[in-house]
Amino acid sequence: MTDRKDQSSRTFLFRSGRETLRPEVATPPPPKRSRHSRNQFIVFLNFVVSSVVFVLVVAGIAFYFGKSAFDGPGPSTTTETVMIKPNTGVREIASILESEGLISDARIFLIGLRVHGADSKLKAGEYEIKAHASMRDIMELLESGKSVLYSLTIPEGLTVAQVFERIAKTEELSGELPEELPPEGSLAADTLRFTRGLSRKEVVARLRAQQEELVKDIWARRAEDLPLNDISEFVTLASIVEKETGRSDERSRVAAVFLNRLERGMRLQSDPTVVYGIFGGEGKPADRPIYRSDLDKMTPYNTYLVNGLPPTPIANPGRAALEAVANPSRTEELYFVADGNGGHAFATSLDEHNANVARWRKIERERAAAAAAAAQATPAAEPAAAEGGETSESN
């Protein structure tokens, strides 16, 4: 029943033969583009926008990989040093780093410097580049100026000539030494830290300035009753104390002995002054003892034969020796001699001193006999006796 109702309800339209033969209207074509859309400027603008987008994408990719290369581990596998000389341009620095295998690409390094504003801040010097250091690490190191530091140690008690020899042999220094030696005793005992290329003349100037300041400072704090006429005599006596003992617990007593002898008009009788008078600033060969004949050889520095202090210092005294002379022990001791244990035996009287010398002579003979037996050799000539006073008093 339902189907019949549906069929009866449908409406059928009938067309005439002419209408049937008339062709149907086709789908209309899309509307034509407007003159505005066909404008060449719009076409160019679309091209520019597309190009900018493309460039930005490429730049972003390049920036990502460039930043990764700049911040990532470098190609070096071991710690290396590189020398950047003064007035070296950033392009040459980048080329040096690349040729040394410390960076992978000099162009990326240069771009990184410009981005971080460091292309005009790199400093000359010798730098230690750690293994796998990134370009950023190297940039920051060269910007900081933290160069490799070398050290030069000048021990107490060297003569000026010996200091010059040590400076001359330090290969990291540059230039020539001064033509003339400074006065004896005028160079500081110190350890200098310096960068490669420091001038040798600058080193000497520094040591002289340090010693002058040190001596003036300690001299200003000296005891008031010292039997010394001026600062020159102060340095001279300090140099003798420096050469007589290296023990900190003895310096002030040794200084007191010499000051007591000066005050009483006694000769100092110091072996190191005799050595300096014979060998000068070059120093005595280590394997040569002091002979009795040396003590009898007249020189301005032989304090066994001349009164008072020698004409100049005999070495460069350090702070401890200067302090010992400026503020010596309060003692009446007038003599000292080696005790066989690396120190000295002190005495206030000549008899006590002679006993100490006798003990030291016995030790010397025993050592000489032991050495002769071991080496099966003829004993060498007998060395000189005492430090700080012979077995009999000389005035």
C-alpha cells in the first residue's frame, strides 16, 4: 500500500520535442582574474616573501648547526699550547687555531666572535688549550688573557753574577741582560711568575726594585743600638749571615756574634768573605775546600786579615737574614763553629770556642779517614778550620 501511495504522489514533468532537442546549459567558466591580481608588483612581492621565508629557514638551520659547532667539543684530543703574538688579527688567530687542530672551522669561529662581541677583545699570550675545548671555551680563554705562567726562582745567597746566569738560561724570557752587573746584594731572592717573552732587563729591574723596598722597610724597623753606620753596611752584614747559615733557628745568633765582634773591634773571621775575595761573584767550585793558605791570602774581603766589614756585600741576602741583623739575639756570644750536625756550636769565651773547634776537628778527621778508606785514595789537603773565629783570637 505504501509503495502505491508513493508512486501516485510522484509528479512527472513532460517536455515538448523542441525543448528536448534544445541543448542543456553547460557549467559556467570561473571568473576571470582581476587586473589587480595580475599586477607585476604583487607577483614580485610574493616572490620576495617566499625568498625571505626560504632564507630565514636556511639561516635558522645554519645558525643551529653553527651554534652546535661553536659550543660543542673541539677536535683536539690532547692539551696543547698556542702562542698568540701581539698585534695578531682575529682572522690570523682563527687560522692559527684551525691549523693547530684546535678548532674545526675558522669561519665559524670568526662568526662566533662577532656574535659575542669578542672579535676585538682577544689578548696576546701563550695559552693552554684543554683537550676537546670548544670554540666558546677558546674564545673566553683568549678574551680573559690568562696566559701560561712560568716561574723563575732566585734562592737566597746567590751572587749577582749567579743570578744573571740563571736569568740568562731561562729560555722563556726574551732579550739581553743589562750590560753592567748591578751592585752586589741589590737583587731580591724571590720566585717570579711570568708569561713567555718577558724581557730579561725587566726581570732584573723587578728584582732590584723588590730588594730596595725590602731593605728599606726592614732597616726602618731595626734595633736602635746596632753598630752599623748605614744601610749599606746593614746589607753587607746580612749577606755574610746569609752565607754562614741556612738554619732559621741560628740566623739571629750568628748575626749577634758578628755584631758583638764589630762592637768590640774584633775581626769577623768569616770564611765566606775569604771565598768571595778569591773567587768573586762566580763562586767557589763545589768540590774545592777552603785551605789554610786561603785564609792567609790578602784581599779586601779577607776578614781574617782586615778589620770591620768587607767593602761590599758578598751575596744577595734574603728577608730572614736581613731581619736577623736588624733585630739580632741578645747574647754575649763571640764565636761559632760547625758542630757536625748541620748547625753550629756557639761560645762566649775563646777557651770554650777552642773546645768546640777541637770537637769539630775530630769529626773532620773521622770523616776524612772514612772517605779515604772507602775511596782508597790519598787524603786531600787539610781544609781550613773554623767559621766565625779561628782557634786563637785575632784583633
